[in-house]
Amino acid sequence: MCELLGMSANVPTDITFSFAGLMRRGGQTGPHADGWGIAFYEDKGCRAFHDPRPAARSEVAQFVRSHPIKSNIVICHIRRANRGRIALENTHPFQRELWGRPWSFAHNGQLKGVKRWRLGAYCPIGSTDSEHAFCWLMEQLRTRFPTAPSDRELAGAVAALAGRLSALGVFNMLLSDGRSLFCHCATRLAWLTRRAPFGPATLVDEDLTVNFEQETTPRDVVTVVATRPLTRDEAWTVMQPGELVVFRHGEVAKQPMGRATRRAPRRAASAVMEGKAA
Amino acid sequence: MCELLGMSANVPTDITFSFAGLMRRGGQTGPHADGWGIAFYEDKGCRAFHDPRPAARSEVAQFVRSHPIKSNIVICHIRRANRGRIALENTHPFQRELWGRPWSFAHNGQLKGVKRWRLGAYCPIGSTDSEHAFCWLMEQLRTRFPTAPSDRELAGAVAALAGRLSALGVFNMLLSDGRSLFCHCATRLAWLTRRAPFGPATLVDEDLTVNFEQETTPRDVVTVVATRPLTRDEAWTVMQPGELVVFRHGEVAKQPMGRATRRAPRRAASAVMEGKAA
């Protein structure tokens, strides 16, 4: 299984602390040694770093870790290949443009038969089922909305499409258009919002503690989303299978109307407080 | 005026030597201090690094310079903003996917009125005339060729489209689909093919010499394309206004039939040998 990491913030924020923990799982504390990638949204633009080398030994990862890039939305993925060889073109997050917005997509799971689903304007560059699913999703949105819909309409459509993809297998997904961070949970995804009063946080995967009070202003709101909780001393919310949560400016956005979002999130603070992934 | 740098090679090759020279022009030996970007093609994939900061002071540029990424095609651009503010979304090379290929585009010049040209499936993310021109070009190719044409047909189409864009102003361009490197000269573009027997080369912009004999094998063929020659002791070919040259595997590809390519390239070795840009 791959590992996902996302961030949504109301001010440009760096993700080096969470990234440090995740990168350890890329071939060191975890088996996800088949490449990694990260997309940073900065205002209207988006830049990504991809490396088909194991994250734990990647020089690009070292660079990203030691040079904080401040961003409002981040999507990061470390890969354990199951479909598609280890290669740059198969390294998430995948990116496409729609309505003049740079979209990024990272997926963990398998989607049996998705490659038989018909595509339109977007074609995969690599050979993963994930990129095929992303191209299909983009085409569905493009066909349904020739111009950009409201954020709320869009969230509903993404929820419905994520539900259809989920029917093919396991679909844990992070998706962004630079405005919203769409998080779909099939089996494993958890999130945590940090806001004042800030306190210390300690990584599960590395002996590293940060006191966010020294790193933030009282108005900062930052949500981190991850396959498994990254810190041992904070209360993560574990998502339900089939649930889509949308974050905007660091906060949970008003829930869309889509089928996949009916269930309420469940708090699992106690398990997480002990440093166990739920 | 912005500066362009491209590479086409028959084996994965790093571009750190030429990159070192170009980056000095980004705010140090040149005025191109409004960001820079580089796209590396590796097999079917493509990864890019973008930074809206001046190249000469960019930590990302330092990283790219000191960590050789081996690639068959490279497109690099350092920017002097004239249309569109200094921002990540306005930083070349721009990227889109067509026929399952990752396309990259970098432009220097202005194209008056191009923003009135109608677009289709591809929309600009930023506000430059360059990205608008790229989106238009991609749409024209997509409409004309629903599936990928032959390399030769494609080169002819790109030449014709480059000719139409040129009519609006200055259109020096590097473009790639990961197979070919398309180079269009409006005012300034020069290229150089290195092959055995290799010799030493000295940068114009920095006191740096490389002996390629030690860096290469006898079968390597590497072409470098740049706005102005980057070395003082090699024989660069200066392109003609209106000319399109296509490189594949480091060599000049058979010329397309397009209108923009009728004139033969002119050798300007002597001027270049003295270290002067033609």
C-alpha cells in the first residue's frame, strides 16, 4: 500500500515536519520504496517534485525537506508499486489542467478493470490504473461542467465520481484543483486540524518534535491528512470507508451532497494518542 | 528578453554544464531575474522544476546544478517578465498532456493579440501570452490529429503553427513531446551538436571548462540549443529567423515540410569562436 499525505492551510505553510515523517516510510520505516512525489500549490500555480527513487534515499526528498516551500495545498505520495513499473511516468501525484486550474491526484489502492473505462481528452502517460482513473475523473468533470462550477457543486460531483471508482476496488485518494483538497477514504485516511492554541507534536516515525506555537501565528489553521497518523500526541480524526472530506483554507468545507459523504466522521483520538494508526 | 536552453541526446545525459552558464544569466550576468524553470524527459515521463525566484539566487537551481539528472530531452527557460506578473503560474516551461505524451513549452518574445485567439480543451493557468499561445498550439494539434501522427507529420504541423504564431510578433520557442525537440527561431537561437571526437568547452558566462572526452562515450550525440551560444570555443550554428529545426536522439531530424523551414541554416562559426553571440 502506498502512503498519502495532504495539507490544506489558510496561510502559506510549509509541510517539512509531516514530510520528514512520511519520507521515513519510503524505504526505511515502511516498504514504500518505489518512488515518491509532491505537489505544492502556491497561489494559482502548482509545482511538483517527482522521483522514482526510494523516498528515504532520494536527494530530491532531502532538498524538499530542508528547503521549506510555503504552500496552501500540498499533495504527497510515496509509492509501493503494484500496477505499472517503477518509472517517473508512474510516479504520483499525476497532474492535468482543467478550467485553467492545475489539478493533482494521488491514489492508493487498486481499481480492477478501470483501464477498460473509456477516456476522452485526457490520456495516461504511464501505465498505472491510478492515472487512468484520474484521466477518467477529469474527463467526467470536463464533460459535465464545460466551465468551472461552484466549489459546492464540484465537491458533489467529485464525491459521486469517487463513489463510482470505489466500486472497482480500493480508492484512497487526494485530489486538488488548487482551491479545495478532496480526500476520499476507502480503507485508511486520517486528518488533523492544527489551530490556536498550538502545542507540541512528535512524529511516530522519527524522533522529532515541533512546538507549533513557535512556528505559527494565532490565526493559522492547518489541516494535515495522511494514510496513517503521523504524530503520536495529537488527536487525529479517522475517516470512514466511503467518506469524502473536502478542505478549504485549512477547514472542513461544507459537505457536498454526493452519495459517498453521508456518513459522519468518527473520532478515534484515544487510539491515535497512543501512537497507533487506526 | 528571456533565455532558452534545450538539449536532445541519444543517451540519457545531464545538462549541468550548460545549465551552470545559463543560470548565471538569471540575475547575475544577465537581467533575466523573474524566475526560471526546467523540464527533464526521462523515458516516457517528464519532471519539471520551477522557481519564480531569480535563477542566480535560486536554491532549486543550485540543487539542479549539483545533482545531475540524466535525460534525453531538456527544456529550460529563464524569464524576464514582460507579460504576466512574476509568479509560479507564469513560469515556463508550461506543460500539458496530449496523446498520452507530456508536452513542455518555453517561449521568448511577445505575441501581440494572441490572447484573442480562441482556445478549446486547454486553458491557461497563468496570465502570459506564452501560455495562451501554447494552449492554442496544443488545441490545433489535438483537433487536427485525434491520435498521434508520425513524427514527420507532426513536425510539419508544428512548423506551420509556429509560422502562424510568428506573425503576431517574436516567437523563439522550444517545444517537446518527449520524442522530438522542436526549436523555432524568430530572432535568436543557436545550436551545437557534440559528438566524438569530443574536446574541451569553456562557458562564456562562467570560468568553467569541461573536457567532454572524459564525460562521454564515443557513441554519444548531444545537441544543445540556446538563445545565445553558451561556450566560447565551439562552433555553434546560428538559426535563421523563421526557421524550425527538429532534433531527435541528439541529431537534426529530417526537415518537415512546413512553410517556416524552407531556409537553410547558416553557419556562423567564426563569430561564435570568438565568444560573441551572433
